[in-house]
Amino acid sequence: MRSRWFGFPNPVNETSARLVAAGVVAQAVLFLAIRQWWVLVPLTYGFLARVLSGPRFSPLGQFVTRVLTPRVGGEHRFVPGPPKRFSQGMGLAFSGAALVGWAAGSHVAAYALVSLLLVAATLESAFALCLGCVVFNRLMRWGVIPETVCVECADISRRLAAATS
């Protein structure tokens, strides 16, 4: 059962996901450019909020879903939510580790982690290549993530049939 306040959307509008990734790119570039720890706070909070509730408590998520996505023309593609949530969790791990690393005095580690996050967010934003989703899929194939977590991910034949019709 999905909580009223917490829960992740399923399916997810891929346009929104790509626009959120563009916002993450902007935040990562800002951090790497000005090298100020406080930029990591909204970056990390955004991932935490999106892991817990999708766009509900994320200022970036709200801006994207309420303002930007409705203004993007054309067809919007919808993709399964669980891999996108997993991807947000990976972003939380990287941004959170960068924040902790910075606080511990390991600025180089923070720069490296945010640089990796920047690469992943750029791939999602520019090319619709979600590295977190790729890892999620691999973990499902290996049996680490049960098929019940994302039935649609386990049975790609339905998505292929929908794409060809």
C-alpha cells in the first residue's frame, strides 16, 4: 500500500525525469565551479526528497512537473518508476557521500563524487540514458532485486508491444 505522503510515482514521465536531471547537472556544475559546500545541501536534499516521495517534497521536482514539463510539446513517454527511484537513491548516495566527504575535509573526494554524478545526470538529461536504471536492471537479472519490485521491468515484452503499436 502506498502512503499518502510517501511513495514514488509509477509510471514516471521521462520528460520530467530528464528535466530533473538537467537541474542536477546545473547544481553539480555550480558546485564544481564555485567549490562551496553549501551547494551540496540542496543537491542532497533534492535526492532524499525524490527517493522518499518523488517530486512531492522536491523543489526541483515540483518546478519541473508543474512548470517545465507542461510546456514541453510533443508526446511524453512514460517509463517504470522503480528503476527511476533506485537511480534517485544512487544520486542520494553520491551527493550525500560528497557532503560527508567535504565535512570530513576530503574535498577531492567530494569533487570526484560530484563529477561522477554530473556524468550520470548529463547522460540522463541529454541522451535518456539512465545509469541507475541500467544498474537496477542488472541487479534484477542477477536476482538481487526481486521481479516483484518491478513486474513491468521483468517482462519487457509488454513495453515492446506498446512501442510498436
